[in-house]
Amino acid sequence: MIRQDLYIEEYDWCVTVFYCVSRRWTREVMEELTAVGCSGDSLRDAWAILVKDDRNTGLTYSSFPLRRSVMVISSTSSPEEFMNSWDHEKGHLVKHVARCFVLDPFGEKVQYLSGRVAQLMFPVAGKFLCGHCRKELFTKFA
């Protein structure tokens, strides 16, 4: 598993991203989710996703009062599946920030936010898009 901590300066928003997550990392992810205020059904749902240990899945939880999010991308079966999971979870994150700041979902600010998040994630996420780099990451972290 790889952890990446991001800060979206324009919105004073902190994000913790977990990549290549498998069941054995459930405790660490659950601790981070709890730290940002995830509880009740949301926490139970997250736990169920993590212990199921399916590939090509993920989750994103955000605390609006804390301006913090936790994003999880499980192990993926291919670069294409990674891109799909990454884009899906990034979309949830962007929608959460947009909702908190009442941004027009069809406006330019949301698109700039999405691009900014992609730029911040790229130093780690980009490695999962390259077949050669993926092989090295999976050997090291999976």
C-alpha cells in the first residue's frame, strides 16, 4: 500500500489517498477514516468494502467541517482499471469539495478543481498507469 497526503490550497482541504489497498491494510485505513469523523453506516460500509478485498474498487469519504477526505483505491487488475477507479474516486472527492463550497457542478471552477486534484495525485497515480512502473510497485507494495 502507498499513502499520499495532499493539500488543495485553494480550498484549504487535506486529502489522504491510499493506493493498492488490500484487506491487510483495513486497520490503517479504518483508523484514518475514524480520524476524519467517519462513523455509523458509512464506517461499516467502508469496512465491508475493505475486508471483501475485491480488486478494482475504492471509496471516498469526506468531512465537510474538517475539510478532510480519505480516498482508497484497491489493487487493480490493469492500468485501464486503475484509471477507471482513480477517475471514479477523484470524481467523488471533487463533488464533495464542490458541494461544500457550493460550486456550480457545470462550471469552470469544478473543472479546474478536478484538474488540480489530478496534478496533485499524479506523482503517485501516474506510476499505476505505466505497465513497467506498475510491475515494480506491485512487487514492492502489494
